[in-house]
Amino acid sequence: MKELTKKKGIILTSKDYKENARLLTILTEDGLENAILRGANKINSKNKKFTIIPVEVEYVRTISTLATFTEGYITNNFINLKLDQNKSLIYLAIVEKILAFTDSIDDKLQMYEFVNKILTLLDQTKYPIVVLYLFEIKLLYLIGIAPILNSCVICRTSSDDCGFSLSLGGIICNSCMIKYPIDYDANTTKVFKYLYFIKLDKVDEKFLELIDQTKLSFTKLIDSYYEKYIDFSSKVKKVIRSVN
């Protein structure tokens, strides 16, 4: 007898799998899993709605060699995200990192809740690029390569008037800047810290608008940091840059 399991998750990707089926990649509270959705490619299939990603679901799966998605209920359709081309591109950049790093994160429940909040923000906001910054900056903590932002990496002095050193992986105070050059100025560093430390529960549209109005771009800082400390280069973001 096949084992039935009830779960909740976010369907991140959907790919053709054999005849009329789809292979789903689902982020759950236990991490990433793959499941077959049979008959999804048929014209009159009721399961087609689960393949229009992303979608948050409560579902039942059977466990055999490969799990099978047998039935489900949509709890969040992320409809605004799907209808906006810019948001959809940013979603792809987010998913790329989810797929790359989730398995290395110990607290899978925390990761699931984090991603759920990020995608909900992305769905609802007018400022999707700021949501991408929030995701990429906060993910640094979850994957264990967080920068030092509480105090100067050299003298451990705590100050708001600090720059950021990519090579040293943290902030540099005014006194230490004489010997240790910075890559980003105090204003950029201050906003970067704000994005890192703010709780997602406190993030609303006014906050996202405020960050957007600074006209600061953190793309280079974030991409350089990922490349330097875990040798990760986003293929999706390279495509986005070429398109834009």
C-alpha cells in the first residue's frame, strides 16, 4: 500500500516529465522535494493550475520511488507576480538561489517561512527590485556568510558612520579607513545595514518605497559578495541585465 502524506509547500518550477506529466519542484517546511503531477499536460486537465508557477498549495502526495502529487488546494496564487514581467524575472533570480542553497541550510522551516514572506511581498509591491535586495541580503545569514555589520571589522568600534569593505567582509569605521580602503561609502552602507537587520514583518509598502527613493543600487555589492565568499555567480541575473 502506498503511503499518503499531507504537506504544504510552494511550487517553484514545473517541467515536462514523460507522457502528459509534469515534474514539480516544491519548497516545503522540510526542504526541497520533487513530485510528479500526472496528466497535467492534457488539454482538459484539472491539474494544470498547479503548473502555473509560483503557487502555494496544501497537497497530498503518494510516496514510492518518486513522490506523486495526487491532489491539492491552492492557498496563494501570486497572481500579480505572474502578470508582471519585471516581477517574473526577479522571481527567477530568487528561485535560482533557493534551488542552489536550500539543501545547505539547516533550518528548513525558517527558509520556507522566509521565502513565503518574500514572494508575498514581491506579489504585492510596486518596488520589486527592493524585495530582491531584501531576499539576497538576508539569505547571506541563512547560508552562513553574513557580513560583519555590528562593528568595525578592524577595531570592533560600533559606529553609524562606516563604509563597507568587500575584501574584509564588513564595515570599516572612519579611523580605520585611513589604512583600509572601502568599496562602498557610508550612505550606501547605512541602507545596506537597514535592509539586513529589518524584520520582514516590519516591511511594508512605505518602507519599500523609501528604499527605492534612495536610488541606490545594491546589485554590484551583492553579486560581488556572493562571488567572493561562495563563488556563486547568478546566470539568471546576467540574462536579466542583457535583456534590460
